[in-house]
Amino acid sequence: MADQKLSLLINKQVPEFVREEHPKFISFLEAYYEFLDNTLNDKVRGLKTFADVDQSLADFENQFFNSFLPFVPRDTALSKEKLIKNFLPLFLSKGSEKSFQLLFRMLFDDDARLSYPKERILRASDGKWSLQSYLRIETDVYSDYTSDGVRTEYYLPYIFEQQNFEVYINGIFSTNYVYRKEQNKIVLNQVPTINSTISIRYLNFDITKIFNVKVTGLTSKASAIIEKSSVRNIGTSNFFQFSINKKTLSGNFDNGEVLSINYPMNGTIIPLFFQSFSDVGSVEITNPGSYYSVGDTVVFLGEAKVPAFAVISKVTSGVIEELSIFNGGSGFKVNNNISANGYIETFFSSKVLTVDESGANTINSISYNTDLISDYINTSINSTDYGFPAAESENLSSTIISALTYQTVSNIGPITSANVIVSQISSNVDVDFNVQSSNLVGQLRISDLGAIGKIKIIESGENYEVGDQLIFLDTSFSGSGASGYVSDVGANGEIVTVRLTEAGLLYDPSLLSSINITVDSVSGSNAELIVENLLGQGAELDPITNDGIPGKIQEIRIINSGIGYLITPTISLEFSGAGDATAVANIRPSFVELSGKWSTSDGIISSDEIRLQGNEYYIDYSYVISSRVEFNKYKNILKNILHPSGYKNYAVFTLVDAVDTDTKYATNTQVDLTISGNVNISNGSTIIIGNDTNFLSANANGIISVGSQIVINNENRIISSIGTQTTMNVSVAFTSNANNQLIKIVV
């Protein structure tokens, strides 16, 4: 019937009186439609196929592109048929990020990435401040129902495995039910008597499913909206936490009260109950008492679901446990032994822990001679070789200084701290401590050298200069060789520190007052300096004492924080030690309100990416397209189809393709036709210096040209000339420096 000619149908379509009274008119109509059948029938019957792009593209390609895709090139990654049929969704999503991504996939088979400079703008006082509040609850979750004598079906809050919940009727465990997992409910096989309690206890409850619901305290009647829920940890125990929206809080939650939630599921409300808890957070010792031992139990008195448990973890021993440094002396090294007069090492032992090696007013190294006369008692004065180890051959013409052997001890200084290793000396006993200086050779120690150790500044004087020399004169003639200089002065030339360059030898520690120190200075005056002590001497250590009573409580360690304290428990320490210590507990409440914090870094200068807002690039209405497609290939399409009005567009070319060096055939493909690499600019200069850039190639391919607008380091400029692959000029000088920056092309 589809192929039947229209002229054959005329006789059946006109009224009978027309056929009878006007036969010539009928003949005319039949002749007319026969003409149409012979000339237009094929095209008329093909009209229904013209709307199908797949069947009509060859005939109407130009019309389709001119009418619907005037700015789109004919040669695209997508076939023309698919391009025309799918262009309407692209146009309808104009301005969205997905529309840009779809455009690049359709035309170039490439992924475009959009970034927004507004995300890196520094905005004053734009950080988000949040207050955090939460409820702490136990992990036991249950639903309780009171039987009406009819109901047998009870829904669960989500799909459980059967081993993850238990059913109780009037507190008695029951298995007299059917679990219909696909319907997420249990069906009791027998109707419980009226007013019976049906409890469903949930094991391994997924607390993260609880959010955007209201929680109410059964005792306090306080309520709030739960924003999210999470699992937290105390020691080895887990607990649940409800994060509360403080704006929705009504009333005050009580410590340890039961909380309820009406949880919607399958058109019904499931009552969920949770036990909030408060636990012991710390213990404060108010009276340390006496004669307690480490490990003694701390008793908590107060009602709780799980009582807290703690032990005494540190007590005083009643002996000297620490040493304070009254005077550090000079010339000591780390690990020098410290002894107590009148006590053997097994009764008291200590070592130097740290020393001051700065050399201020003292010396931090010393050299000494190791040769002994006894080694050469049989050597004749006229010998051709004395056999000294410091030179190859010595005789009566050799100097003493070239023949002697020296050793140097470094890292010496005043004691700054000491470590007690063993102590059985009562802390209320007076005792003197000795510091043994380092061994040098044989039985010789630093303290035996008689070297000057520390200078004490009695009067600092005025008008001295750094470098003024110290003159040492020993009127008792017991020692010699010391020298030094002023190493630091104050604003008025007052001496702050001095430094010893030589400590000298053989000074008598009992005659230190006979050593006269003067300062050789052009303008300085009135300084008074004395020798405070010799190297390896002068240390004064005092015990850090208490009243000598052992067993005073110093620390209490909480083993178990407990659960469910409604009020703060009291602490009893009367069952151990002397029973005279006291302490108080501090509990962490069920409802915790933390101090506020910044939830974002907006408005904080914390990153090199943050920039001040500008009038071109770093603004709210700009965006950057990064792709592997040259900008000139999509500039017109972007402007006429997707670019949102009022926005500023920037383009960055991304080169990620690698060249295959194993190919067997040479090709003419060019890969340097882009602006790659980075650029440098200088303040006051109009020259752009490139690094691995290809300015000439980019110009030849229409990516940039004289007159193009570019942005570097937030400065907009117009290209005035292009010199080489790595240099080009702009019309106006830059006002800042930039190193290794991207160059952005402005649409």
C-alpha cells in the first residue's frame, strides 16, 4: 500500500455526485496526480528519512553544519553523524565544567582540565571557624518495645547478619522468631503477652549510619541533631561518638544518661537506645602522703557501670635522686665521674651529663705535653739523636718546642647537668660531691696541669674593644703562660665576655688571688677580672632534697578510665602506705564541647600558591583551560559556544606526548610547535627569557603573535616582538621578578 500511486485513489476519495456530474474534473485530478506520481513521489516518500542524520547527512551536510554548528570544524575526533546528534546536550550544559570536557572529547579526543584562579586568592578574614561538640556513647545499641498483645513483626535499622543481633523477651534470650533478611525484619513465632518487653540487641553496630537525626536524653530531655557518627578509642576500648550541631542543641545532657533516637526505616520508626558515658580523665594528687609503693591500688568510690582502676606509678625514694649545679667549675667532660665524700661507688654513683662548650670566660680545649724526663735519663747531652718522638733527629742544636709531643683534649667546659645513677644516701643528709676530671696520661689529670680555667668579671668597666688583650701576672711566680682577649663588649664598651687562648701551666690553686689580670686597651678602664678556678676544679654540686620521707606519691597511672559516672567519684588511698595521701578525680563528661578551630586555611598566608586579588587573572570570574590542543584550534569555538559572558579565559598548553625512539621509519611530524617550558622576567625589563620554550614555532602555528596578550606572574602584557625560540619582548616593562613561571595566553 505504501507504493500505491495517488492517481488511482482519486475515484475513491471524491463524492459520488462529483463522479457522476463532473467526469472531466475527475479525469483532470487523475491526470494531475499521475504527474505528481511520476515526478515527486520518490522524494515525498523520502521526507521521513530526511530528519535522520545517519541517512541524510550526505545530502544535507552543509545545511546541518551551517544551521546548527556554524563554528565547529568538519574534521573532528567524533564522526559527523554523532557530532550533530549529540551537540544539543553540549549546548544545553553551556558554562558547566562538564561541557568543556565534552567539547574537547568530541572535537579533539582530548581531556581538558579547568582550574580557577579564584581558588588561590588571599582573602582577609575568610577562614572558616567552627565549634566542635560531641556526645560520647557506649558501643551497646538496642531497641526496646512494649508488646500490645498483637504485634509480631519488628524491623531492624539496616540489614544484619543473623549472628549480629540477639532477641530478648522480658530479659530472657529467645530464638523463637524468623529472620526475614530480604525484608529486614524479624517475625516472632508467638505473640508476647501484653506489656511484655521485647529487646533487640545489636552487635557490631555500624554507627556511621546514624546522621541527620535527632538525639534526646531520657533524663535531661536535652536534644540535638547528629551531624555524623564515628568510632573512637580509649586505650584498648572503642566507643562511639556523635558529632553535634551546636546550633540545634536544646538543654544540657546529663552525664551517663540513656539517649534515644527515632530511626526511620521502611515507613516505620525504630527506637534506638544508647548509653552515654563519662569516664575518669585524670587524677590530681592533693597530698602525696608517705610510705606508699609503686603498684599500690587507687580506689574509686562512686556509682558507675564500669568502675575506674588506677595504680600508684611513681613515689619518692627518700634518697638523693638529682643534683643541681651551683657552680659548674671548668675543664670537665661529659661522663666524668662524680663521687660523694665518705660513700663508696656502690652506694652513690653519678656522672657529668652535659657541659658548656661555648668557651665564654673559659677555655674549651687544652693541649699538654706527654713526654717524661724519666724516659731519657740515660741520654747524653752530646748524643747525635736524643730519640724524641716529635722529630726525626734531635741534638744539642734542636729547640725544645720542636722535640716535645703534645695531645689535645677538646669539648671541655663548666658542668651544666649531672645524672644520678645509684643513690642510697638519704636526702636529708649533708654530703659533699667531687667531680673527677679526665685522665691525660698515666696518673695525670686535667686538674693536675695547674691551667687557668675560668675568668670572673667583677667590674666590666667601659670603653673597651673586642680584641683588647688580657695580661696575666702571677706575683707568686707559681705558674705562667696564660693569655686571652676581650671577646664581647656592650653598648658602652663594658666587657661582657673574655676568651682564653692559652690556659698556662703550673698555677697554684691556693694562690689564685696572686694572679693579677689587666686589660691592655687604648681607651678602656675600670675593669676588674680575677681567676675563678683552674681547669678540672671549681665544681659545686648540691642535692635536690626533700624532707627525706620515702613513699610520697608523685604519679598515679589510670589503667581503666571506667564507664558511666553520673557524678565525680571520690578517691580513697587509706588502704596502702601510711593512708595519709589524698587525691581528686577529674571526669570527662558525656557531652564534650571543644574550643573552636579554623576548619579551612582561607585568608591565611600559608602557601606559595596564594596570591592577592588582581584585576585580570586572580579574580572571581576567570578560568584556565589546560589541554594538549593548541589554543588557536579552539579559540573561536570556545568564544561562540561555551564561554560564559562576563568571564575571563586563559589557556595553558600541556605537552605530555613522548617521542618513540624505537620507530623504524622516519616521519615529518613536528613536536616543537608549542609554548613549552617556563619563563623568567625581571623588574624594569621588557624582555621575556624562556627556558625550553619555542616562541618562534608557536608564532608560526598561530598560538601567539605580535599583539597577543599574555600573563606572567599576574602581570598582563602585550607581545611587541618575537626574537628567538627563547626570547621575546613586550610593550611595557614588568614591575616584578619571576623565575620558572608558566606563560598564560589570554583569549
